[in-house]
Amino acid sequence: MSDKIHNRIGMLRAEKGLSRKALADAIEVNYQTIGYLERGDYNPSLELALKLADFFELPVEMIFSRRPFPTLSEQLVKLQQGG
């Protein structure tokens, strides 16, 4: 398994209609950090991961994973197949 941490930050940010800067300001980091995280260029510290989880009101494991998240179409197919 690679050391890359996959995340849903971009999707979650888009759902809330936030710019990278607005999210960065809300969790008190530089806006470039959000871009690095979204692209997978940077793995978050535990503190940063928890800040994001608090901000989005989600468990950390719904935002970050060691494995790629399934795409929305994969999730829909699974739901349609009763899984």
C-alpha cells in the first residue's frame, strides 16, 4: 500500500460552495495547503485532519482514506445491485 492519503476535500468543499481560500480561512491554514491536500501532494497532520472533520461535521474516515474512494457512479451501481 502506498503512503498516499486519498481524500474527498474537493467534493465536500464544492458541496458547500466554498473556495479553497474560504475553507483555508475557516480552518486557519494557508489556501495553498487546501490545494496540496486536494491534489494529494501533501498528507495532512492529525490535527489538520481533525480540523477538517470538525468543519465538515464528518468522521475523519469519510474524508480521508489509504485506499481510493469509489466514484459516485460505482456507488450508484452498487446501490442498484442491492449492495
